[in-house]
Amino acid sequence: MNKKPTLFTSLSPALLHLTNLKDAIVVIIDVFRATSTIATALYNGATKVVPVAAVDECKRLGSQIPNAVTAGEREGKVIEGLQYGNSPAEYPREFIEGKTLVLTTTNGTKLLHMAFAMGCAEVVTGSFPNLNAVCEYLVSQNKNVVLGCSGWKDLFNLEDTLFAGAVIDRIHEQFAIHDDASLMAQQIYRLHQNNLFKFIQNTTHWHRLAAYGLQKDLHYCITPNVANVLPVFRNNELVVYQ
Amino acid sequence: MNKKPTLFTSLSPALLHLTNLKDAIVVIIDVFRATSTIATALYNGATKVVPVAAVDECKRLGSQIPNAVTAGEREGKVIEGLQYGNSPAEYPREFIEGKTLVLTTTNGTKLLHMAFAMGCAEVVTGSFPNLNAVCEYLVSQNKNVVLGCSGWKDLFNLEDTLFAGAVIDRIHEQFAIHDDASLMAQQIYRLHQNNLFKFIQNTTHWHRLAAYGLQKDLHYCITPNVANVLPVFRNNELVVYQ
């Protein structure tokens, strides 16, 4: 019998260094809203998504890359000098198809670059809109997996943990899982999988974003498989895995 | 109406700096087994418990303090040069009454000194054996509270989270609680409060310690209120709150 690959959940970027990333696939999870928006833009035909940490770099790349749009928000508003925001609803096919989205976000982008710098085998991004694509890919690769929750300014958050739990609940039989974070994530997900819309309204991030009138966005971000592609990070760009 | 004090849960020592410790009471939680053993020794009449990080300091203080016993384990065995281990079962009244326990542990002691160095108002220790004593004290003080899980080498663990959840489940009405970690901890606790002995056997720490034959110890450590005193940290010593 072949030995199963391992699966581990990191609940915060501040805990990522405790996991063994070598030769592992890292799934960057930032449900509200970076990785939901990334999946959506690519699903709707964006050529690629370029995730950047700094606003200045976002502007610079936006002016260099042909057919690019720049995007980023702080406190619910489009950042001055950028064109669009972080909402997946801003990127329907009729707008984003054939374009490059240069996206600056805080928590998710930071974690993505961290994981890449730490020498993992591959970085992909996940959220409920591309849940099945993530699960199918992980099962197909037979490599160790780290589910990396972006959190909020390094704090634990429930929406990313729920997504990690949703993945674990679907693929746990194919992996060796021996960490308490994964066990907790799966249990929290199972507890709320049938009332996710209601439960998520208790989380801190919901309260923060709902104050900006983003309830519809947040509902979309926890809806499974409505943008079911797999973004993979290659040459500093996220593209659809073919 | 008076404003309620806040309660926040830190899931790992590596996340403690994200909490506002100023003027807060920090509850150090290391269920397997440091804070269970501390409560037990003090409940059984130990004069004080001196928590130290280094083995050498443990030996030094053990030889300086009258009527002291030194204790510490690594990988299930008493550390060479020390006298006793980390098991609460080693400290019955007929042995420990009137003595000083100089205890070296890794995760719990580290967190205790961190919290103290970060300028909190007070450090107390908690585990299931002194659950009610912790809750009663926190409610009586009307101060902000941080529940500090020791984890395992900075990793999230379930047994400390379950204790945080048990505290929150009992006192949440007296506090303003707005963090996802506290919400998760309470939910995981509620899910398993009636099958705690069975559920805890799924955790990584159980597997680690059960391999050393410590099942009976672990059962004791998740039994509520069998050593119901409140250890408070004063002048580098833990003493019973009077």
C-alpha cells in the first residue's frame, strides 16, 4: 500500500513557518474576498491575475501590462489611483474576458508570497466558488498539502477555516491528517455546512464588511462551485490550471 | 448600563502579540499537563509553584528554596537531575503539602513569562481541574480577559481550545466577545462537552502522551473542578488566590 501524502492546516500566516512546505502544494485561502475574486475573474475569462502587495506596484504593473485593470480596496473603498475594487461582482465575463487583473490585497497576497518564498512546490488559491476544482486537483497530484488560511492581520478567522474544513471533509480519505487544526476545521465545517449563510453572519469579518453594504458579495464568496477553475501561481501570475 | 469588559482568545503563543494585554487578566492554559498539575499541587497544599523555563534554573532554585521539590519531563521521562515529573498524580496532599514545587515545562511556562513581560494586569492559570475557580474570578474582577492557549511548540491544539471554550460558555454573558477564535472555541466545546473523554482521544497531544502510558493523567486533566483553586502569578511564583 502506498503511503498517503500529508495534509496540514495553517490557521494564520503567523503560523505558516511551523508547517513543512517543502515539496508541498499550498492552497492560499482568503474567502472574504481575494481568492473568491481571483477564481471569479479567471472563470470569467481573465487572461491572468497578478497579485501584488503594494499599491505602487499595482499602479506600475497596470501601466506596463497591455489590457490590464488595476484593483484594490481599503476599508470598503477603491484605493485612490486604482480602477476597481475587490468585489467578485465587478468582474463579469463581458468586462474581464481577455484582460489582466492586477490585484492588491492585504492578507491573501501576503500569505501567497510568503508560501512561495518558503520554497513550496506549488501555490494555488481556493475559496468556496472553486471548492471542487481545488479538491480534484489536490487528490490528483499525490503531494503533501498545506491549507493556508490568510486570516485578518494574522488573526484566526472563521471563513477561511470553514473553507479548509470543506476541503478536508471532501478529501480526507486520500491524505494522512494528524493535526488538531485540520480536525477542528472539519468539525466546524460539518457543524455549519447546512446553515453556512446564517452562521457566517456571526463572524467578525462579516460584521466588518457588511458595514460597507457587501452582504451580497459575502453570500457569493461562500457559495460553492460558481467559478470552478483552479488558479495556479506561475511566474508571479495566477493562471487557470489546464 | 456599564460597558462590559472584553474577552479574547489567543490560540497560540505566536499570536499573543495580536491581543491587547494592557490592563487585562491573562489566563494561561496548558491542559496537558502544566496548568492541570499547578492547580493540583496548590489544591493539595503546596505553598507555591515556581514555573521556570530552563532546567538549570529549576535545579538552582530547587537547591536554594527550603522544602522545595524540582520537577520536569521531556518525552515522558523525568529530566536528569530533577526529582519528579509533570503528572498531577505525583502531587497528592500527603506529599506536596507545605512544599514548594519548582516546575519546568515548555509551552505553558513560555507563555506565562511572555504574557507577564507584555505588561498585562495579572496572570492566572487554568485547566479543567480548576474551571469554576477561573470563571468565578474572571466574572468578579470586571477587567478585560485574554484566554491564552499554550499550544504545542506554537501549534494550535484542541485541548487548550476546549478549555477556553468551556470558560467562554460559562461567562460569555458578562463579557463583550467579538473574535472568531472565541466563537470557534465555544462551538467546539459545546459540540463535545458531553463526550469530552472520547473526543480528546482524537487529538495529536493525546496520541503523543498516551504513547507514554499517560491515559489516566489525561483523563484527570479534562475532569472539571477536581482541584478548584485559582493560581495567581505574583513575584515570579504561583500562589492560591485568597
